[in-house]
Amino acid sequence: MNVEDPKKSHIIVFCHEDKRHTFHDDSFIRFRELQGIVELNDSEALKISVIDGYSFKVWVDPNSLSDYTGGGIVEDVKIAVPYKHGSLEEAITFPLKHAKDGQFYVFDFAAFERPG
């Protein structure tokens, strides 16, 4: 997988003018049916950084790619993210061990439209 590297170049992808993308920073994508940049078609998952609702950066070396001529489809790729957590015994014994501010959070699910 490619990761954002300030030493590595990037390309900027623009969506169709009336279509917004739904990606966020640290999303992974895959290209299909690109015309011109065939090196990216069905490649491994590529990490992106969002610029705005219509464009994003893809961290690849543009010098190794052929010229873009048109078209293409971008699809979101779900990547499993490892999550480490403690045992149940530890959570019962020390419930606030991993809380950022050392407090329990109380959520009022009955009044979403009336925030505190």
C-alpha cells in the first residue's frame, strides 16, 4: 500500500463538475477503466488525501505514468485497520484507563436535536 510521503510526488484527481466524491483523508481507492494512465487500472489500493469535495491527491509518482486521455471510475476500497484493546478483566478493573480525560461519557440519545 502506498502511504503519504512528503518526498513522494502525487497527482491530483478532479471529479466531474457536478459530482462530489465521498472520500475522506486516509481513504483507499482503486481505479478502473482509465484511458491513458493504464498503469493505475486495477492497481493495488492507493491512499489519498482530500483537497475538497471535488478533488483529492493520490500519492503516486507521476513520472512513471503515461498521459491521461479521459474517463475512468474510482472505487472506495475498505482496508482492515488493526485495533488493539485490553482484556475484559482489565476493562472491569480499570474502566477509565484509556479514557482521554479520565471521565465516563454519558450520551443522551433521546435529544439529538437539542445539544447541551
